[in-house]
Amino acid sequence: MTDAPNVGTKKPLLEVNNLKKSFPIKKGFLQRTVGHVRAVDDVSFSITEGETLSLVGESGCGKTTTVRAIMRAINPDEGQVLFRTRDDEMVDLAELSLSKIRPLRRDIQMIFQDPFSSLNPRMTIFQLISEPLLVNRIGTHEERQDRVVELLRQVGLRPEYMQRFPHAFSGGQRQRIGIARALAINPRLIVADEPVSGLDVSVQAQVINLMMDLQDEFGLTYLFVSHDLSVVNQISDRVVVMYVGRVAEVGTPQELFHNPKHPYTAALISSLPISDPKQRAERTVLEGEIANPANPPSGCYFHPRCPFAIDKCKVETPPLKEDSSGRLVSCHRADELELVGATKPGAVTG
């Protein structure tokens, strides 16, 4: 796990304010809109320069949609995506036209979940890694070749591999190629969408350690998306827990894993394996189904599954605010509940 950056002296690189994105539900021969799926529902967070912020939650909670809206792969319905430029100016990516966003893409790069599908099988490794340099008209052919050699060495691959094609590499090697491609034009923010979910556990650790080493060497900022809490515990400075398109809780891994404030966070932590075989896990089993984002319940979206829900939870949406300990949590009862996290600092594997 990385040491938390000194947020008091560093400026936020990215601020997401009240982000919303829904998708229409169409039915019938005329494809009329009969409803909407609230994939991202009023999400807010910020990332400080040099920090790793992770988005975590069950499949379908809105993590990837949030990232796609930030990257403007899709257009958000509402909200702000404020990014600090190299001129120290905050610009709203959500309002910019695609032509005005294009120069900023050099500062925001992405590592994809499936490295094989994100790499063109007809291009050599040299062509794949040097393509961002070519598109941005950076350097001569010889300078781009030198840059690819440097990048391959930085991600732990041999330079003579540059004339091979993606099919000749393992999944872990292909992800290293994807990381090298993301680093090619010296970005300031890297968005990693489930970058190790398809890899073996031992390879996952190697790729995570590589990303952490590169962050220390180049001062990178990561927005890391994952459903694997063990991986999140290892790499994150802060964690945003999401449930059905909303933020449930924000905190450091130590805070969330050992002193959760939201019942949903506590349930996620209880599902983790414990490294000590003599220690019995106290697992919280949530009853009921995940809320339907096309027809969410009133009040707190989590209240139908929450063992601590009261009448207020059923009718009033809890705001994301600081509790008495200074933690950001979206729960009416955050100050009165005593929830169980990982029982010992070394209990969580990963």
C-alpha cells in the first residue's frame, strides 16, 4: 500500500462534482423510451496530484460508466469534471467540445481491462506504443524508436520484442505493453479500468507493483477501478465505495477495512478471505437483491438490504457528508453504528 500523499500541500488534479449519467430504456416497434437506467447518480470525488484513488463496488455499481463519462467516451447528463491543466487552470471536461478536449488527452491516458482486445493485432509492439507519439507529432522516427526502447525497459520487457505482434505475448506481458503505451506521452493522470482482473494472482501482484514503482518514479496520478478489495487495499491512497451509481463512503484503506462507517462497506469487507486460518471470519450476509438502477427504491438505495435501516432511510436520501470523525459517508446512522471490519491490521489478504 502506498503512503498517503500530503493533501494539504498538493492541489487536486481532478474534481468530479454531482456527476450523473442515465441510459434510456426503449421498447416496442417504435423504440419508445419507457424509462431510464441511472448508471451514475450524483457522484462526487476529487483526486490529488500523485495520489491513487480507487473506485470499488459490485459489478453494475457504475464504476466503469463513471470513468467513461470522465474520459468523455460518453457524455454525462449533468455535473462537472474539473481537470487542472499544465497552466494551473481548472477546465470542465464535461462542457468542452471534442476538438477542445483533444489537446488535453495527452495528459489523461487509460489502461484497459482486456489488454488483448485493446491492442490492434495487426500492429507490432513498436507501432502500438509509438502511435500516441505519432498522432501527437512528437519526435522523428528515430526518436520515437528510442522512446519505445526506453518504455519497454521501464515496464520490464526486452527492447527486441518491439517487432513482434500482441498474440506472441502472455496476458501479463500484454498489460505491460498497455502500460507502456499509456506512458508514451508523459500523462499526468492514468485511468486504469480493472487492469488486473483477467490476470493470474501472481501476475496481478507483478503488474500492481510495476504500477506503484512507475508512480513513484514519474509522479503519476491514478484513478483505479476494481471490484477486488485485496488489490485496492494494496495500491490505494483513498477508496470510493459505490453502490447502484452512488457514493456510499470515502476513506483510506486503513479506515475502510478496519473501521467502516457504511453498512455496505462493512458487508464488502466481511466477504474478504482472512490470512490467519485460526481466525474465524464473521461474515455479513446481505439479504435481498441489488437495487434496480432503472427503478431504484426511495430514500437510501441500500435500505432494502440494510440490517440497520430505520424509517428515515426509506424516505430520505442520505447526503454524502463528513461524520463526527471527519469521514465522508452517505448514511443517516453513520455516527451511531459500530460496524465490524477486518479484525486485525494484518487480517486482510492481498
